[in-house]
Amino acid sequence: MQKKHIFSLESFVFLAIVLIFLWGFIAVMGSANFFKTLMATAHDLLLNTVFFIMAVAVLTGAFAGLLYEFGIVHWIHLLLDKLMRPLYGLPGIAAMGIISTYFSDNPAIIALAKDKAFISHFEKWQEPLLCNLGTSFGMGMIVSTFFIAQGGKTGMNLLPAVVVGNIATIIGSIVSVRLFSFWTKRRLGSVHKDVDKSVPHLRDVREGNAFERLLEAMLDGGKTGVDIGLGIIPGVLVISTLVMMLTFGPKNPAVGYQGLPYEGIALFDKLGKLLYWPIKALFGFDSPQLIAFPITCLGSTGAALALVPKFLEHGLLKPSDVAVFTAVGMTWSGYLSTHVGMMDALGYRYLTSKAIVSHTIGGIVAGFSANILYRFFI
């Protein structure tokens, strides 16, 4: 611990920044609505987001435990090792993180990272990379099926656009992980540990018959998910609450602010309008309103998906836009809300800023790649 004078300059600077920040909200929302929304948003995030993430982590942990116990993970390691290393610089077993987050959400990979057998295959500098790898594919199945279903409703075939979006996501994830690895190698490259690089023909299993092993593996994996759910509460509540209140405006603009959850000053939306032309050059959007989708993805991809029916209703959305939305929706998938908690759970909180910068660039590359790939090949 360092010692600093009680009346140091940083104390006054910090106080000034906090007052300006609060004034930015209170001047728009009113003090009563601001504090009511602040508490209501945090409460709703705890009940409907944190516990949902905990449920996902418990189920994923249980599933991962079964895959380990019955040898499926060893198959994946053997099959994908030659592919994962040249693309991501990670062992083949890291593909399990992609699979788990694609079918659930970003924090699902933390359940794997907490498994000693899984993490034993990674060098020290590779461990933080799991955060960006998993986040790149969060909610992948949900996003993909949502857009395919929207195409069915409107009579458009959006399957090619969704496929392109998934391919672009892989490109963005490689950029995100590789950029982040530049920082992790500098900080952790000199920290060595015993890494399991062997490909054993025999594996350890629990005592007992197949049914007993199934129950034990499932329950032990689920317990890890509970610990993860509790560990991410501070990061999710603090960061997500601020992101949500910077993303959305009043629920009913005609009525104004009512102190409801997720109301805010819509700063991201205002910034998006200022950045329309650069974003058009990157993503190919013809309508400035479409900027709301990637901006909202920073806080919540689920909330961003809720914008899509309105875009379709007003004829603003083209198939190329769907390809970009799929790539950005998967790659970013609310990462500003989860990255802090995930990095904290991994034990590398001090690398969070580097992870966020790398992943921001990865998401932009994913959206740009989707735009280019769709226009040239579809």
C-alpha cells in the first residue's frame, strides 16, 4: 500500500469529476428520477442478469464437467489443436470456450477457466485471453436464430447474411485475441508454469460406475458456476448500471422520466449520430438510425435485438446490414457490461483496460469484415 497526503490534488480532481458526472445525469433526469433509476436498474440487473448469468455458469460448469469426465474434451483438444494454435495462439482445448459461449453467453467461459484440468493446458499469458475469446462468441446462437427468424417474418432470406456474420465474427475474434496477447506476453510472458502439452492416451476418471461418475461430475461442475456467479456481482452491477443509463433515454418520451429501470441520458445515441459518416464507411449503413444497434450492443445485445423489428418495419434494414449486425452483436455482445467482471473472475483485473481496447478493435474489424464479405461474395 502506498501513502498519500490527505489533501492531495487527486482528491479534489476526483471530487470535481464525480460532481460533473452526476450533474450530467441530474440536469437531464432530475435528482429524484436519477437516484430512483440508479437503484432500480442495479436491482433489476441483480435479479434478471446476475442470477441468469449464474444459472448459465452452473449449467455450463455441469456440462463441462460431464465432457471432461467422459473424454469429449480430449477429442476436441486433439481435433482442433492444429487449428487453434495458428489462428489464436491458444491450445486446441480453448475451442471449448467458443462452444460454451456460443450456446449461452460471455461468462460461460469462466466456468471452464476455473477448472484445473482445463486451465492446465494454458501458459500464464494465455489465461487472460479466454475473456476476449469467449466474449467474441457470446449469445451467438441466440443472435443467429433471431435474425433468421426475422427474415422468415419479412419474406427475406437472411441465412446467407447470418452465415457471413458468423464468419466475420471469427475474423474479429482472432484480431481481438491476438491484439490482447501482445499485452499479456509483455506482462506475463516471463511468468512460467507447468503446462500440460502432452496428448495422453489415458485419462483420469472418478471412482464408481458410469452413473455415479455422471452425478459427481455434474454437481462438482455446477458448484464452480455458483462461485463464479457470486464473484461477478460487483463488476456487473456497477459497470452495467452506468452503461445502461448512458445508453437509453426515457421509456416513454411523451411522458418524460419516471424513475424506471434502464432510463438514462442516451449519450451513446447522441455520439452515434456525430459518428455517422465514419461508421457508414466501416459498416455500410445507409440510415443513421442503424447506428443505435452497435452502440446499444456495447451495453446489451439483447436490448439491441429489440430494435431490429422497428428497423424492419420502417424498411431501414438491408441483408448486408444484418450481416454486420450479426457480427457486431456476437463480437461485442454487451462486453462493456461483462468484461470487468470476467477479468476480475479470471484474476487479471489489472489487464481489463487492455482487454477492452483490444476487443473494441476486434468488434470493429468483425463489422467491417461482414460488410466487405457480404458485398463481394453475396
